Amino acid sequence: MATVSFQNIQKSFGPTKVIHGIDFDIGEGEFMVLVGPSGCGKSTLLRMLAGLEEISGGTIAIDGKVVNEIESKDRDIAMVFQSYALYPHMTVAENMGFSLRLRRADPRLVADRVAQAAKILNLEPYLKRYPRELSGGQRQRVAMGRAIVRDPKVFLFDEPLSNLDAKLRVAMRSEIKALHQRLSTTTVYVTHDQVEAMTMADRIVVMQDGRIEQIGSPLALYDRPDNLFVAQFIGSPAMNVVQGTLRRNGGVAHVEAGGVRWPLNGHGGPEGQRVVYGVRPEHLSLGGADAPVQAEVIVVEPTGAETELLVQAGDAQVIVVLHGRTHVRPGDRVGLAIDIDQVHLFDAETQLAQRS
């Protein structure tokens, strides 16, 4: 296990700056996920930690030792790539032990490490097979096994599940998380999939345009996003947002948008302020004619355990997630009940959260 520290990290490709002074620390044994849209700089940051990309400014330290000028092979890290990067002419066992053989390790040590990793990953029946004889999930486990064999201080994962189908991604998420709980090795994991981030991370770094938007535990980011970007990026389906104006009627605040009054609970702010009203789909439910918001059902999507509705409320389209099933159909008029304790309010200009 090791600590990792990023201090004022910057990266430029020619005149184009892609990482803008990033600072954060990763604790021993922590599973840290870097998440954000494509092009936000998360993979570049990981590659700089791995020593595969030069650092334009700032320092990266592993266990307190600055590694800026240390070659990748000497950083005591192991990286699992999106493409698996297996040697097609080598068996599973040979692929897993290759890095140790390259260092001229004792053959008995190599065999022992490979056997141990194969047992952890349930790869024992496949050790004599070649990559072409394996499924996508098995190949990814081999890539993980190759990293385990090295017994590194830090594991790095660069979007390792993006080539797998949806069902296999879910299974592999569980396998990687179980592996981390078993080995307790410090792990840095890059993904654009916020569901992966939410289900796997101890903490999440949300990035956009080469900057950090927020760092925190999955539920902290979900419950208390610092800004509109984090609010909409974390959570699936995404948070509903409505552009409107803050109004007060007899001291009771609401957001007026497209002829609809969206209720609030104790949010401050001046009368007439332009705001963005946010509420997650699961914090909406169907009410009667006296519900604060009236809407028309556009789409009904049953998924079995839940039903997802797309409804039109004034000028805004919002998603409602209901537990179980419903008899409503497209074209029906429905009332929307809102858990006002779960409403989020953002300044329309700065997009920063306004806390009550």
C-alpha cells in the first residue's frame, strides 16, 4: 500500500493546456475514482502518474517520494488498460508472469505469483490457453492478474470495462471491488461511467476541462453537489433541472418557471434571482389534483421493479422514477408531489449550489 499526492499538476500539449493545477491526495489502501466526460483530462492524469506522460508542472509523489523524473518501470505501479494489451502468442500463465520474467525473477517466484493470482481471479483452468481462446471478461481478468503478479504499491485502471457488454461490466465491477477489498492495494481508477464510480469508489474526483469540480464520497457527491455540473453528472437518471426565478409569496419561497411554481423549503436568496431548480427523479412521486405541480405524461418506460416517466410540466420536461408499476399512460394528466427536503438550488450565473 502507498499514498499518492498530486500537487499543482499541469499538463500542456504544445500551446494547449489540458490540466490546470490539480491538487489532491490519495490515502493508503484507498480506491479513488477519477470520473468525468471524455476529454476532461482524467486519463492524462493517470498516465502522468504511471510515467507514460511527461508532467508540464507540479509534482507527483508516491509514498512521499517525488516520481516526476523516475521511469515508469521503477515507480512500483501496475496498470490495467482498456485494450487488455495481452501478448497473443503467449499463454495466460506466460502473459501474467511476463513482467517478472523480464526482470529475471526466480522462476519459482514467478510460478508461485502466477498461481496465487490465478486462484484469486478463478483463472486456474485457463492458464494454458491463449488470449484468442478467452472471452472478453476472461481477458480482462488476465490483465488484472498480470498487475497482481507484480505486487505493486499502486494499481492503475484506465477505463478497463468499456469494451465489455453491459451484463459483464456489472459482474466485473463486483470482481474489481472484491479484489480491492481482499488485497487493500491503493487503487486509482479512471472511468467516464458515473455508475461505475458510484458503486466502486471510496472517494470520487469529478473532473471537467482539466479541473476538479468536487472530491468526496459517492453519497456525499450525490446528496450535496457543489455545483450544477456535479449535480447532473452524478446520478442515473440525471437530476432534473429547471431554469426559473426565485419568488416569495407571503414569506414562502418557490421557483417560478414556465407558469409552474416549484416549491422550496427555506432556501434563501433575493426576490427575482435567476436560479436553477434541481430535483432527482426518485424524489418526485405522483400526487392528486392538489399536488404543487401539474404535468402531462409523455413517455412511460416500465423496467419491472421500477417505472420511469417522462412528463411535461410547463416548459420543462422532467423524469419521475416510481417504485413498482403504474396505470398511467401517455397523455394522462398527473400531479407531481415533491420531497422539498431533497430539492437543490443553484445560482443561474455561477452555477454554484445555494445551501439553505
